[in-house]
Amino acid sequence: MNTVEVRNLSKIYTQGDYQVKAVDNVSLTVARGELVAVTGQSGSGKTTLLNMIGGIEPATEGSVLIDGINVCRADEKELARLRRQKIGYVFQDFNLIPILTVEENIIMPLLLNAKKVEREEFNAIVRFLGLENRLTHLPSQLSGGQKQRVAMARALITRPSLLLADEPTGNLDRTMADEIIRLLLELNSAGLTVLLVTHEERYADMCPRKLVLSDGRLLP
């Protein structure tokens, strides 16, 4: 069964008299438990594609199904619920709330969804990501690698069926970047479906399947 089904997806931006296709008629599937990397040069449409799959950015044409739910037809309330319950998102720039502690940042999606924090599961995620000694720290007190681990913990806390990672190594040095990719590979080995966007061919080649985007189109 597929976790993600993208059908003839396009995103068109109008600039004066011109139209720019950031994503051009893309179709793809991601099977449950699969790890897929989407790579390509800067400006090829990778982040736009990921944002449409995650319901962050509306599509101009086409459809996206997550666990059979059509993201493109969902209203804002349905999209918010889908993002909180089925999709974990890891951003390049972390998107942590600066005035909240590490623990508060991690559990924020549960609070927004009016769900109880299951301490055993919380502790397991924190241990897996090596954050046990950072829970009371603010984001400003963390290294880039630690911030990305917090972002991953926040994405995992809702038990998503899909993890979307947008250039998660982009703001990290090589050592920390390697560690984040290793963690994504471990998560996938444990059964999590992962769609990774990266411009780093080295990391894309470590994934079981690689797709290449160029000028908004998937290369054959």
C-alpha cells in the first residue's frame, strides 16, 4: 500500500505576463515503509514539491493522497488535522519556538491536538535522539545538530505515518549532517515512511530509491 500518491502535480507562479512552472506535472508514489530521496539542483522545485505533498502550499493542478486522503481537496481545518496527525515535517531551518524549552517544543504538536503526552514514548524518542540532557535548554543554547534532533523529535511525537524532511542537513557541518542522515536511515529501518529532499548526491545515494528533479520535472 502507498503512503503517498502524487498525480500530475503542478505549481504555477504568475510573474507579470509570464508563468513559471516550479513543479511541472509530477507523478510519484511512496510505498508504506519506503525511504525515497528527491534530489536536484537549487531551484529545481524540490521544496515546492515537498510543501505541496505536506499540505503547506496549495497545488495549481493535480492531486496528492496521504493514506488515501486527498490533500488538495482538504479545507484548512482538515489540512491542519492531517499535518498534526499523519505528517511529521523536518525543516532545514529547524522552526523551533525560541521561548520554549526543548521539551516544550517537542510536545507542542500533542498539545495543539489536545492529546496526552505518553511519557514512555516521549522518553524513548528523547533517548533515541540523545536529548536526555537538553530538555530544559532553550533553542539558543543548542548546536545546529541538537536543534535538528529536537525538530525530528517534534516530528515523531505524533506517530506520523509519513516523515517529510526538507534539506535537514542544509545548515549543519558534515559530521552533524552525517549523523542526521544516519538517524533518518534508522527510523526508516524501524518502519517509518520517509521522503527526503536533499541537494547532496552523497546522501541521496544512501537511500534505497532516488528521484531527480530538474526544472520542476522528474527525470526518467
